[in-house]
Amino acid sequence: MIVARPHNFYTLAEGKPLPSNDSSVQVRIKQGGGLVLLQDTQLIETLAHFFRERIPERVVHAKAIGARGYFQVTHDISDLTDADFLNGIGKKTEVLARISTVGPEAGSADTIRDFHGFAIKFKTAEGNNDWVFNNQPVFFVRDPIKFPSLNRSHKRHPATHSTDADMFWDFHVGSPESVHALMFLFSERGTPASLRNINAYSGHTYKFTKKDGSFHYVRIHVHADAGVKNLTNDEAVRLAGTSPDHLTLDMFNAIEEGNYPSYTVSVQTIHPADVALCPVNMFDMTKVLPHARYPLRPVGKLVFNRNPINYFSEIEQAAFSPSTMVPGIEPSADPMLQARMFAYPDAARYRLGVNYQMLPTNAAKVPVYIPTERDGFMNFGANYGADPNYVNSSVHPTGFHDAARWGYKPTEEVLSGSVVFTSEITDEDFTQPRALWTNVLSKEEQETFVKNISGDIAAVKRDWLREKVFDLFRRVNGSLGDRIEEAVNKIVKV
Ligand code: NDP
Ligand code: HEM
């Protein structure tokens, strides 16, 4: 992005040259001091603009780092999708990424224990495509109505305005489907050593589609080529005090030094004919698709090789959304994904305004033509001139027709069922967390998990709530619950 410096003198925002940009116009008084004048437009603008510098921060994922780079196709997946940017080995697509913590505010420390968001905007030849992922493969809830409650319980208590262990654990005890995600949060992966050493996962099942109407269900995985590396809890806590932007600067400096972070993108696939064989509900993002049955198929490489020049204009003003998709990728019936299709554009309209797609950082690199969306605050385009602002005009035919580049037959996905409220918890919710505990975590990682989580639970003030938390983890594994109880009791009795 070029920073324009047309003259060697300062001007007002309207272009008038200024005699001085560091002094206000004053009536000098004999006794000393001075009176400023309402006619001093520069002074008034300077103050008024400063007071309006803040825009609402993201309600979640407020603290972040941005990076630019490219995605390059390394493997042929033309049997799965006709999406242009995923086809043609060697093809490169420009990307903009934003990697964030979730709960705390924009000014918070970035090493604190949390999930990390991993949002990628691909500027493709078919319009923008966004992947808005997290660094853990599962999410805490599977019903979108719980999303605001989940996040409030991780944020600040309405009275104390502080994070609150009772509120956090009360939510999770009341929503036990979150236990799988909690296992990741309190594992070593809850405190990454570097954002160059985290993975990212779609979590949701998406659809990759072909022009003939065929499709596969997919889950997308992004693996750090440098491997996953983590901080200990003590290191993370120390850095939060001594270097609160540790992860931000680590990433920025690595890119500045030419040590470009890279990641491998791959997919797990399910053919629609094989859905009944899937051992889990693939639209439930509290569950993973087991690797043994659904092996990873490599697709391409993601490389970050450029830092933003201006954080506010390129990253804070960026708007990512799972609804931003190109032909060849479609949403699935995951209720969380369906809710997110609405949530992000709605949040962007609130945070950035109704014309947020026009901001340079969000603008597609292909021509955009939607003359039925026009006007609105801060519309700085040509606003479609005199083109009809209603559909199907015979008076002013534009020569455009629907989906000129589309050429896709609709995918046939038959969905049926009764209308219900559904939130039941079953033993299946504990199977995969148990597999993580028993089969994946080493003895040392188990030890660390118990240490990490017991320190947090020990801050719960109510004895009965702590008992409920122990019982939650007993459902994962009896001895896990016992070990947590023992470790918590040692801390509480000190
Ligand atoms: P696998 O043994 O094939 O997969 C286990 C996966 O766990 C690894 O491939 C790795 O995924 C991830 N992993 C490795 N070490 C750790 C760690 N210390 N902390 C957290 N995750 C780790 O078996 P399944 O696919 O059957 O999964 C078994 C359990 O593993 C699941 O229940 C889930 O809890 C966890 N898991 C599964 C993933 C999946 O998509 N199937 C992804 C991540 C975890 P990665 O290479 O992505 O880091
Ligand atoms: C940011 C809503 C679930 C990843 C956000 C924002 C909202 C939101 C409102 C702020 C957007 C903005 O102001 O621009 C929701 C809702 C969810 C949900 C309603 C569930 C129903 C998830 C899940 C993931 C995720 C499951 C990951 C798999 C992210 C990321 C960001 C984000 C990475 C930051 C995007 C950025 O960098 O701008 N979410 N979210 N969210 N969310 Fe979600």
C-alpha cells in the first residue's frame, strides 16, 4: 500500500496549505498565555479527529497480528472442487491473514491461555474467499445460541469487571459438550510459543463442489511447517507481564527478517454416499473426523512474506466472514456455520459501516457489480452512476445477466427432519476427549494438563461448583477427575 506524500508541506484534510502544523492560532495576551480561536480549523480538526480515532473493537478476537503473503496449490484436487484458486498446481493467490486471541480486549497480553483465531482472506480471480478458523480442531459448543454466553463467561464479570473462574466453570459445567475443547485449551497447545507454530482448523464441515453438481464434504486443516511448539504455563504468565505483545512481535520480526512462516493446507473428505458410515455427526463441531478413517489430503502451501504497513487500515479495518466464498465452496448444514454466515457481515456493518466491502483492504481484486446495493454511509465508489437501482429493467438494460461466470449446477443435498430444540448431551461427547487423554497425550503432557487446569479451577470460590467440575472430567476418565481434584485441593488448602 502506497502512502501518498504529494508535497513537501502539510495541508488541512481539504487540501489548504498550512503555515504550521504544530501551533494553534492564538490571541497573545499581554500578561502571558493566549486565547485560542474558533476560527482555527486546524486546531478543531486536530482535536475532533483524535476523539474519533477509535472504532468499536471486535466483540471477540480483538487482539491480533496481521500478515500478508500467498497461497500456492501443490496438489491436484480437481476431483473435489472447481474453485479456481484451488486448481492448477503452482497457481499463487494473494492472501491477507489475521491471527488473534479470542476473549480479551485489543490491548491485552497475547500469551495468555486462549484459543487463537486464524483468519485468511484469499483475493482470488473469482472474488474473495475467507477461511475464518481457530488453532484447535474442535469448538466449545454446537448450538449458536450459546455463543454469546460462552464468550461472556470467558470475559469480564458484570459486577467486578474482572475475569471470574466461577463464571467460566459454571458455564462449562452447564454445557458439558465443551469438555473436548477444554481439553485442548488447558493442554500445552493452549499457550503457543509462536504463531509460526500453530495449526488451524476449519472445525466445521464445508462442501467442495464441482460444476456438474457433485460435491464432497470436507474439513480443512492448516499445519505449521515448523511444527507445533508451546510455552509452559509459567513462561506464558511471565511473558504476559514482561512482553505483552510477545507473539505479535515474534511474528512481525520473523517476517521482517525473511524467516517466512509457512503452513500446509490439507483436507479430510467424505463422499455424500458415505455419510451414514461416519462415526460422528459431521455437522457437530465439538467432534473431529478421525484421521484413520479420513486421512489428510494435501492441497497447498500458505506463506506469509510481508507485514502490513499500517495495522489500522489493513488489519483493523479487515472484515473476514465464513460467508465470503467463491464458486466451488459451499456451507454445510452445521448450525454453527449457518449462524456464522449471518454473524460476521452483521458485525462488520456495525463495526465498519454498511460499505465495509469498499475499504481497500476488503475490496475484491476482481470487478464488483451489484447495483442493487448502493448509497449508505461512506460510499466512496462511483455508486453505479445512472445504472438501474432495481432489478430487471427494460428501460435501461445493463447487458449483464446472472452468474455470467458461474456455470455451476446446484448441488443436490436432501435435508429433512422435524423442528425441535436439540441440546442433549450423550456419552459420545466424552469419547473423543477420552481418546485425546488416553491415546494422544504423553505422560508428561497429561501431567502438564492436570497442573494447568487445576491452577484455574482452584480459583473457583464455591466448593460445590468445584465438585461439579471434577465430575465433568471424571466423565472423560475417572482417574483424570480424581487427579484434578487432588491437585486442586492441594492448592486450595495452602
Ligand atoms: P490420531 O492419533 O490420528 O490423531 C491425533 C491427532 O492429535 C494428531 O494427528 C495431532 O493432530 C493431534 N495431537 C498430537 N499431539 C497432540 C497434543 N499434544 N495435543 C493435542 N493434539 C495433539 O487420532 P484421531 O484422529 O482418531 O484423533 C484422536 C484424538 O486426537 C481426537 O479425539 C482429538 O481429541 C485429537 N485430535 C484429532 C484431530 C483430527 O482432526 N482427527 C486433530 C487434532 C487432535 P494435528 O496433526 O492436527 O496436530
Ligand atoms: C470473530 C461470531 C464461532 C473464528 C468473530 C466476530 C464475531 C463472531 C461477531 C467478530 C467479527 C468482526 O467484528 O469482524 C461468531 C459466532 C460464532 C462463532 C456467532 C458461532 C455461532 C467461531 C468459530 C470459529 C471462529 C467456530 C473458528 C472455527 C473466528 C475468528 C474471528 C472471529 C478467527 C476473527 C476474525 C478476524 O480476524 O477479523 N466471530 N463466531 N468463530 N471468529 Fe467467530
